[in-house]
Amino acid sequence: MRETRQGRQPTPASGDVPSAPPGVTAAGIVGNVLEWYDFALYGYLATVFAGQFFPSSDAVASLIGAYSAFAVGFLARPLGGVIYGRIGDRLGRRRLLTVSVAMMGLPTFALGLLPTYESVGLLAPVLLVALRFAQGISAGGEFSGSIVFLVEHAPPKRRGFQGSLSNFGAMIGGLAGAGVAWLLTAALSSEVLDAWGWRIPFLFGIVVTAIGLWLRMGVAESPAFSDIRNTGSVEKAPVVAAIRQHPREIAVTAGLNWVPSAGYYIVFVWLATDLSTVVGMSEATALGLSTLGVLVGTLAVPLFGAAADRFGPRLVLLIAGVATLVAAAPLLLLAGTGALVFAAIAQVGLAVMMAAYLGTLPGVFVSLHGPRVRCSSLSIGYNIAVAVFGGTAPLIATALVGATGWQVAPGLYLAATALIGLALLRFVPWRLDAPGAGKPD
């Protein structure tokens, strides 16, 4: 037994878990709030970073430079997944999350202090890329670690809902990032925003970091890892064991995560930039629409997690896949008309589609992986998809529109990813409340 701020309590068996205490839930999601607050801020303020760190007479080239730096953070995530996955499987989920939130918060704060290209020349984008890489390493362990921590603390009939809270926290962070970016663009002149206004929200991230450390240092280890540690069955080389023994589970995780990885950044990041730079909306209006979409998605994510518990994850993902396949492209075409009402309908419709994946998949991911190497194998599969398809999504969407001239092209890309997800449904369990919630190692 271990003393925590929630009181002295026994460690329950992995198959007999009471409802997770509020402190566990808050500790599980706080790092996701910080992670996605930072990433969303950077994406929404991409035009500012383009001018301050990648100045060019060609606005598109400048924006591509900013998005490339954005992508670097995601390309670092598989490395972070390996590093932090090993920590989670050898030292515990709690240790993983404590280290990751600290290593996410410090680069976020430092980003707010960066000198611009005008001040130090080429050193500015080099430092920016280095910080994005450091954040990416931490993020590679943070999100997948929180999924494992939350679901392992959940009672069997609430694994879908509890897992969805990881993405709920991420959406709260994205909502905060979108809201802050919108407030800055609405309240400050472009000159003030470019000069120093963009720094404020990144500096504020240190407050969330401190709260996260306090929460995570005071919660109990997950029941599943406590059982592993108490029986002396901790895997000595979890990354190697995961790759050798569970390649199919890793591949399925990556494939299922393709749609939300690409979709999140197309729907909530690229679309806002496209509406302001191509369609002709004001920046404030475009970011306001994005904020609306994130708000709707945030509210919908736990509802879909609960639906996965009630009706089974396979049915929820089937409906989400068919909807994305059929409607993603038409909705982007609707947004491209420039009419405010049509753009709002498109933003909300796309947000609900993404929420179906984001609310259902966390519980599915944990169910696919055995507990002794769960952090490592889940992190590898999850972060491969995020690195290859997530961080590059705004860049791919911009390039597709530029190459084809079709505003609908990113929607066709999302439809293609939905086909992959539908093909992988046979690996998704019918229920998340089966005994053990995860394959044996």
C-alpha cells in the first residue's frame, strides 16, 4: 500500500478496480492539456511564426517553413515513445507522467523567450526547431502514457469513458490554445501581436506545468503495474519485447490512429489558416470558427467514450469511418464557399467525426496491448501514426490544395484514411469490459 494525497488505500487487483478518484483523472489529463495547448497555439499562430522566424517575400514559402518546424515536434515523438515507454514499463506509469510533464513545460516556457530572426538571424529558426524537437520527445511519452494510466485505473465497464478523458484533456488544451489565439488576434493589432503578444501564452504554460507536477507526485501507481511490480514480473527490455512479440498490435494501433492523427490537424489547425489566407475570412473569424469546432469536439469526446462502453467500440468506429468516408470532402467544399454559416456547419460536422475516433480509440488501444509492455508497444504504434500523419497534416493539406487547386483535396485524403480504419475494424474488440482488458504478454 502507498500513502497518497487521496489517503492511504490498498492497491486493487487489475480486474477489480473501483471508480478512479478525481485526483487520478486530473493527474492523468493535465499533461495532455499542456501538450495540446502548446501545439494548438503554435498551429493557430503559424502565420506569426512564419513572419518572425521564416521571413520570405513568398508568403506561402514562409508558411511552409513554419509548418515544417511544427512537423519536427511530431517527427521526434517515436523516439519519445521509446524512451518514455521504457520508463512506464520498468519504473511505472506514474513516474513516466511526472517526468514527461516537466520536460514538456520547460521548452514551452523557453519558446516564449526565443529571439526572432530579426534579432539573431538563422539562429532563431534553429532554436525554434530544437525546442519543437524537445517538446516532441516529451509528447511521445505523455499522451500514450496517460491513456494507459487512466484506463488501468478504470472499472471494466467504464474503460471507454475513462480512456476518452485523455483526449478530453487534449481537447481542453486545444480549446484553450484556440481561444487564447483568437483573443490575441481580436484584442491586439497585428503589429503588437508580431512584436511581443505571441509570447504571452507560451510563458503562461509554466503555471500548468507546476500544477501537473503537484498532481502527479501525489497519486498512486496504476493497479496493473502495481501487480506486475509486486509479482516481480517487470519486463527488463520492454521495447525489444514489444517489437519482437507484438508487431501486429503495433501496426494495428498505428493504422487505427491514422484518421484522428491527420484529421485533428486538418480540421482544427489547417482549416483555420486556409479560411483566413485562401478563402478570405478575417483571422479572428477563422479562429473563432475553429474554437467553436474544438468546443463541440471537446463535449462530444467523452460521450463517444461512454458510447463505446454501452454499444461497443467496433460499432462506434464503423459509423465514424463511414461518415468520414462519405462526408469529409463535401464538408470542406462547403467551408470553401466562404459563407459564415456554411463554414460553421462544416467545422462542427468535421469536429464531431473526429470526436468519435478520439473518444473511442484510447480504450481500444489499451485493450490491444499486454500490461508488461503496454506503454512501450502502445507508444510505438501510436507515435508512428502521429509522427508520419499528424504533424505533417497541415503541410500535406497545404501542398495538396496548392498542387491540385482543389479546396476539397484534404477531404479526399481524410476519406482515404477512413478506408484504412474500416479495414482494421476486425482487430477491434466488440467489448472493452472483457476480463483482463488487454492481451497477455
